[in-house]
Amino acid sequence: MKGLILNCMGKHEEAQESVKRGLKADLRSYVCWHVYGLVQRSEKKYDEAMKAYKQALRIDKDNMQILRDLSLLQIQMRDLDGYRVSTSLHFVLLIFY
């Protein structure tokens, strides 16, 4: 979370370092992967952000927040096939949860 706050404060290099330290400490943390994706997206590194969101979803498949961020990025990148899959999964999660 420190990385996300640093990023919002405009301290982008420190944010990158903080998020990477978090990932080194726990590669299985969906929160770290999600924050890494958010930081990458803010730096306009969209491919890297998409990879991070997908990794976060592999760890926590039912996380609506990550799924929403992924689908918004897919629309932004015009990945319509990926967007279709993400939104259909989002719809299924809304129905059953």
C-alpha cells in the first residue's frame, strides 16, 4: 500500500521500488500484484499492468475490483476479446456472489 500512496504523491520511482519489495516479500499476494498493476498503468506501461492484473486474478479468482480494473484496461487497449471474457466473468460473479 505504501507504493500506491507514493505513486499518488508523484514519487513514482520510490513507488516502483516499494511495490517490487512487496512482491519480493510475498509473490503470492494478490494485493501486491494488484498495486503493481495500478502503478504500472499510471506510468502508461499497459502491457505490464495487464500481466500484473492477470497474475493477481490467478491468485484471487473472485476479486471483483481486480477484474474491474483489468476490464477497464482491456477497453483502453482495445483488447475487445479479452474484455468480453472479463466482463462475462464479472457478470457471473455478480450473479453468484
